[in-house]
Amino acid sequence: MKNLPAPRRVASLSAQLVDTLREQIASGAWPVGMRIPPEHDLVKQLGVGRTTVREALGALVHLGLLEARKGDGTYVRASSEMQSVLMRRAETSRGRDVLELRAVLEEYASGLAALRRTEDDLIRLRYLLDEAEATADSQEMAAMAEVDTRFHQAVVSAGGNTLLTEMYDVLSIAVTEQICGTLWPSATATEHTLLHRRLVEAIAAQDEVGARYCAAEIVKLTETATERQK
């Protein structure tokens, strides 16, 4: 018996539009926090019906990528489904649990960074390290936390694991919120800076064990400082 050809499945127009809008978000054309164009503008730009646009937007709201605010519009909430899920989970977790997960990710990622880092990675890490130390002198906690987050994101990125990087970028949002409310005693701040210097040195020397140790000690120090504020 002759094999029958499988029927071609064509995605519905609204499903195609979901993919189009998802790409806008994933590419950064619509960054997190942006209010997207109103419904009637999308209808004109895309040349589709209002019902199709509503179905696509509703699907993206359900996925957690968009957030509809009554009377204000629709905003980009997350850049991917994974980010949406992780953000919700981190927001409902204990601070200690978030820090412990951070320790696991950062320790492993720092080891990868030591093995895989490029010269460009080292240049960026050293630049961020200098920026972090300059910001520490100002004692502006929000600015310190923001620079510290970018530094650790760069460490994780240097490991070359894109999935791990994406997970950590989401987790770091929750970590930054915790650090912002932490007051660092001078001795703790000095040790924090020294450990970061040693981490970069270990990564530069491709010392996997040393990098993982420094990363674990940094998280431990942060956790101790956070606990003292309670």
C-alpha cells in the first residue's frame, strides 16, 4: 500500500501573531517594562483583525510575557516564558532559599568561567570590578547592588552556558532587591571587595577550584550580612 502524505498543518493567524510578538519581546525590541502599542495601532500595523490581536495578546498574558493593566495599557513583564516562571517563583520564595540557589549557580558558573573565559571577558570583568569599587566609596546601596549584579552576570556569562546565564539573570533580580536593603559594615565591605578581586584573579589564571571557592565565599558573606539586618 502506498504511503499517504501527512497533511500540512498551518498555524492559525493568532498563533502566528503570538510568535511574531514573542520575537519582538525576545529580541529586546519590546524590552521588559515597556508599554506596547495599543490594540488599535497593532491592528493597523499588522493588517489583521481586532479579534486576532486580542487572542494573541491574551495568549502572551497567559504565558506571563505581558501584563494587562486596566486603564493603563499592556506592558512587557518578562522576556521569555522561563523568566516569567522563575520571577514568580523567586518572588514567593524565602530570601535564604534564593541566596542558596544563587550559591549553587554562581559557584558552578565561576568554575566554567575560569575554564572558558576569553580576553574580552577579562576586560569586562576588570572594568566592572573597578566600577564596583568606585561605587562602594559612595555608600549608595542601590548603585552598589546594581553594579554588583552586573559583575556577577558577567562572570556567569563568561562560562558560555546560555541557559545558565538566562536563569541567573532572572535570579539576580531577586538577589539585587535583597542587597539593596543591606547595610555593609566597613570590615565586611572590605572583605567583599577583596573576594571579588580574588575571583577575577582566579578566572584569569584559569583556576577552576579557586574561582568556585571565591564565589561560594562571596555568597556566604552576603548571606551573613543580610541575616544581620533582620
